[in-house]
Amino acid sequence: MLLANLTKRREAFNLLHNTQVDTGNGNSSTASSKPGAAISAFVHAFAMGRQYNSRADFHYLASVFANITQYVEARQLLIADENDNLLRFLLPSLSSEYFIRRGGVASTLKCDV
């Protein structure tokens, strides 16, 4: 929930957008420095939910996605083909029983592309 509040600010988005993500076994040579790698990792964790981590459901990441789509870079990242079109991972949450998840994804989709 803290991340959802922080991403309302451009500075927090920039930090998130440029954060390197470990894509392997913790070896620094497997870290992805590609812009948006952290956002992509969040989308995948959100989509997998408890399969990703049995003690977390990641509902509030939907609010993060809604906040960051106010920036054109995030909107482009979500729909870019080279990122496996991340938006498709969010769409099933529109029918979620959880309001935070459903509402956050709906707000994400309402952005101007």
C-alpha cells in the first residue's frame, strides 16, 4: 500500500521504472537493466498472486499500476509487444471479487494512450 501512495509522484515512478531486477539466481550478471523491468516483474507477480508467494495476494499493486499509467512511459510499457503485452496479464482481474484489485485495473485501463 505504501508503494501505491509513493507512485503518485513522478520521482517514485522514475525510480521504479529504472530499477534493475534480478532475473536469475542472485548473480549480478543476470540483472536486467532494461527500463521497466521492475514494473514487468510486478505485473507478473500480480497476475500469479498466491502462486508467486503463498503469503501475499498483491491486490494493492493494482493501485500502483493505476498511478503509474499517468506517465506515458508506463502506458507504452504496458502495451508494448516486446514486453509480451503486459496489459493482457491485468485483464482477468477485471472480474476479481476483490474491489481493490478490480478497481485498480479498471483505473489502469481508463488512461489515455
